[in-house]
Amino acid sequence: MQSFIQHYGYYALFFLSVLSSACIPIPSEVAYGFAGALCTASVTGHARFTLWAVIVVATLGSLVGSIIAYEVGRSAGRTIVDRWGKWILLTHKDLDAGERWFAKYGAWSVLVSRVLPVVRSFISVPAGMAEMKRGPFAILTTIGCAAWAALLAGLGYAAGSSWNRVSKDFKVAEYPIVALIVLVLAFALWHRIRAVRAEQTPRGKHAR
């Protein structure tokens, strides 16, 4: 990833930002941090980027990726549930509950999720499925992504020549977070299987 950014510059940063916000968990901590480090002359001998440009490009790329994921969730969400709901463990009842959730907490959940590893890559899809208004979604996504990019690029800039050591620390710190998310997802999967089976069983009995 680092060599990709060094070779293709802002284009690579934009591309990786789009992917990281469109349900592809690219480690933005590494991408943005390294881009921030390249704003100094201590990594390659000369400043490759400027800090403000890194933040702007990363934010725009993240916004584009988020909008793509949002529109997929909004346009195809109920169709996906109709066709593959039993396989992905979702029902229309879940979508209705999601819409109520986003009507009440959607703004805050979108904003906060932008600074959470892994979660930030997927939050746009449920926001679209819940049909959160596009305007607030775009504004809050931009704010959250800009804050995330500024924080990581700023840390990379401050690290400078020590970036390689700092990036390793990032990865070490991420392990327990990822482990916790995996455990939560495993529990949620088990719970969803039980819930979907419980909802489908009465229908099967009634049909017979």
C-alpha cells in the first residue's frame, strides 16, 4: 500500500479512500498516516504531499465511496432482502426497525462511525437502506471523514521519519479492536439466526 501511494500520489490516496468507505476495509490508518508522513522531507528526502491536500483528497475520496455504498443500500436494500433475506439473515421487519433507528439516532451513528475502525467501511449501507436523508448523510459523512483524515494525517506528519515504527503500533493497537468486533459479530450472527428462524417457523406452519 505504501509503495502504491508513493508511486501514484494523490490518485492512489483518492482511490484507497473510495474503497475504504465502500465496504472494502482498507486500513485507512496506514494510508492516511503514511500520506501525512510524506508531507515531511524525512521519509523520501523531500516533501511528497502537502498536509491540507492530503486531508482534502482523503475526505473527497471517502465521501465518494460512502455515497456509492449509501446508494446501493438505498436502491437495492429491500430487493436484496426479498431475494436473499433468509441467506443474509435480514427481514423487512429488520429494515423497518433500521429506519426507526436512523430516524432517531441516524445522524449521530453516521458521524461517530466515521472514526471507528472497520465499522466506518460499512455504515453507509444501513444508512441507505434506512433511507436517511441524503443531505444530512453527506454533510455528517464529510465532517466525520475530514476529522478522521486530519487526525491520522496529522499523526503521520508528526511522526515523520519514525512512521514505520508508528505504523506498527497502529497495527498492534488494532488487533484487540478487531477481535472485539469479531466477537460481537459472532454473537449478532447467532442471535440473528435464531430470530429469523423464529419468524419463519410460524409462517411455515400456517402455510401447511
